[in-house]
Amino acid sequence: MRAPASPEAQIEMLVEDTGRGIATEHLPHIFDRFYRVPGSSGGSPEQGLGLGLSFVAWIVKAHGGKIQVQSSVGHGTCFTVRLPAPGVTTGSVEMAGQPAAS
């Protein structure tokens, strides 16, 4: 997590992996309820209910934040969540009990 220096005071969280990534045509839909990306063989959808990312997006928006996704097939996916944090300044955020890096 980081609290970038900005006039709008926000917390930025990045969650990323180095997995197989999400194809561009699916990105506009991944926050839709019940949407599941088809398996790599083009057959049946992946496991799951297709609710997790829609819940995350709803919670982020309910707190006045934004969520974005960047993905590259074969290289992984990165989700960026930005939440308003009035009164939070750069260097005042802790992660797992450790002071944030400046």
C-alpha cells in the first residue's frame, strides 16, 4: 500500500500476480456480477460464481474509491484500488505493522 503525495489524499493498493492474465475482450466485463472468463481451452467457464470482483468493485465504489485493472495474457494481472483517505499523509500508512516506505 502507498499513500502517494497528492492533493486529494488517497490510499493506493496494488494486487498483482504473474499468472496467465486476462484477455483484453474480457476486461470490460470482469466486474459484472456472474461474469466468468472462459477456460483457456475455450470450453466451460472457470470455477467460481463470478461474484468476487463484482463485490470488490461495489465495496470500493461505496467508499468513494476507484478500481482499475491492467492485464497481459501470459504475464499476469494488476488491480489498483484507490480509496479516499482524508488526513492521511505520505509515510503515515503501515503494512503488516511496518512503517510505509518513503
